[in-house]
Amino acid sequence: MSPSSSVPVLTIDGPSGSGKGTISRRVAETLGWRLLDSGALYRAVGYAAGAEGLDLSDAEAITRCAEETRIRFQAATDGSDTHVLVNGHDATDELRTETAGAAASAIASIPSVRQALVDMQLAFRKAPGLVADGRDMGTVIFPDAPFKVFLTASAAERAQRRYKQLKEKGLGVTLATLQREIEARDARDASRTVAPLKPAADAVFIDTTGMGIDDVVAKVLAVVRS
Ligand code: DC
């Protein structure tokens, strides 16, 4: 048993737009635990691969890129979102785009790319605890986590939420296109052979359709405090 396995982990898995990012951040803040945004790692690798002009289906090249890309999270000093530095470049805004999400989803289906990111994710497990946000946190990366949640919501509602977020950031996209992209990404994430998007057998399933953020946060905290 590694020393870190005594550190509690709350895994929050689910499809894009299920509210995982916001909920994970709020829950981590409330508990005073660290936060792992694993999607940002896949987005960072996709971004770095794009910057190098690599073919996203070239497994060997993308795996090398995943092994070599330096990814650093930097807490903002002004209360805004954490910044993500990719090979020293602040790529926070680029990583949020739908293009970055689609690239992340594409490279995330390559088993050796997932393997290259395992140790980096395990290293986040430090006292007093960790909230791990992703697709395979409860199934593959932290299967021994004492607390597991799977968040979902209808595709229509998830598209609405993403639409609102992107609009607020001034990024132009239509709702119909977004819903199509979300459904395509879900299908790819759920059907890949390695670490597909699926709830861990011991996860608490929460359908957030029609729920406000505060209610979801309360439900997730209840899982940890129960
Ligand atoms: O959570 P997100 O939207 O930032 O994730 C972007 C993509 O990365 C997602 O479509 C699938 C992939 N991903 C993954 O395969 N495993 C994770 N643990 C997190 C993200």
C-alpha cells in the first residue's frame, strides 16, 4: 500500500456539461481538499500536439507528446479560475474551447496516452484529501477512493449550460451545434475500449437535470459526510 492511499479521495465522474467542473471546485473549496481537473491534462496534451502540428491519430507521436508536455496548474491570485501552463505558455483560454475539448476526446482514446498521464494524476493525492474530476477517476485512477459520485444531466440541459458558459466568455457557438458536438463526444468517450465513461459500480449516481448548483454541491458533500 502506498503512503498516499490513506489520503481520502472523492471522485466526480460524468459526461461534459454535467456540472462536474463547477461542482468539483466548490466541493474542494468547502472541504479544503486539493482538486484534480483531469480533463485539463487531456486538453493540454491535445493543445500541445496541435501546436506541434501533430496528427491526432498518430498514437506514437501523441504518446511522446503526452510524456514530454510540461503541464502546470497555477492558482490565480485574484480569485479567478486556476491557470493552466502548457510548456510554459498560459493556455487557460485556449483549453476551454470546444476545439480543445474535441482534440482532448480524440487523443484520450489512445491507451498509451492515458498511461502516460497516470502518475501525474496519482501525484495529486496529498493530505488532507483530493477531489478528482474526470471520466475514469472512480473506475481506473482511484478505484480505492472511499467516496465516488457520477454526475449526469440530459444532453439538452448540458448543451444549454455549456452554451451559457461559452456565451459569457464571448465565444461564438450555436446551441444546436453544441448539442451535436456534446452527443458526439459522449458517444466517443463512452464507446472507447480503454477507460470508457461509465459509473463505477460503487458510485452514487446523481442526475442534475433541473437542479441548481447549491443543491448538487449539498448532495455531493452529503456523500463525503455520510
Ligand atoms: O472534462 P473535460 O471536458 O475537460 O474533458 C475533455 C476530454 O478529455 C473528454 O472529452 C474526454 C477526456 N477525458 C478523459 O478521457 N478522461 C478523463 N479523466 C478526463 C477527460
